[in-house]
Amino acid sequence: MEINEPVRAPEQRKRDVLERLGRELDIWVASADAEGVPCLVPLWFVWDGEAIWLSTRAGNPTGRNLRHGGRTRLALGHTRDVVLVDGTVETFGSSEVPAAAVEAFVVKTGWDPRRSGASYAFFKVVPLAVQAWHEERELTGRHLMRDGRWVV
């Protein structure tokens, strides 16, 4: 997007966010441990229309933080085209994860974490808040979801 392009309406921002959730493969996952030590990693993901599904080893820092903290902040894009998603996290073992979530994950990423060993878990992130903006000119109106409900 060029700097001189018009500011997007909230409805367009929401459409853009949903399109990106369906198209993009990687998402930044931010978490923190009990002492507040942050962790930031990119993970593959799939959006099912209501939640974002991630997979990583249950015992690595991100897996432990997501499982024990129950919250995360996810980010798409670069600094000029930002999407931030704050959400709650539910953890599923390889044998507990809904089949539809695994199938969608495999179709999108080409990888089935269950075949990489029992150490992998799935994490369902239900959005509570979504923000989207292109640079400073779109900071106003960036909140598209609050308290788990789309405001646009």
C-alpha cells in the first residue's frame, strides 16, 4: 500500500484481515512464562473462521507458555501493514484435537504434527481483540474486535 492511498474503512480492514488469515502461512506468536519472560516465534497456522490453530512442541517455551498462560498475542504482516490478534488459548494433545482442525492444518501447511511425535500439541486461539492498520494514518479506527465481538 502506498502512503498516499486513502484510509481504509473499518469494513474493508475486516475483509482484509479475514483474507490474510485465510491466505498467509506464518503468524508471529507472542507468549510469556510465569516470570514474565517473553517469547516470540513464527508458527504455521490455520484459521477456521472462528479460531486460529497452531502447533508446536508442548514442552518448548512457546508450548509451555501457551498451555500455562492461556493467552497470546499473534501478529501478521510487517510494520507498515499490521494485524494484531489477542486471544485465549486452549491446548489439545495429538489424540484430542478435532479432526477438522488437523485436516485443515495439513491441507494448508502440508505438515501433520501428529506424525512428528507425541511431543506436539495443537493450540486453539480464540480471538478476543483484533487490530489492523497501515501506518500512522490508520491508527484511528484500528480496533475491529473487542471482547470477542467484531465491532464492524
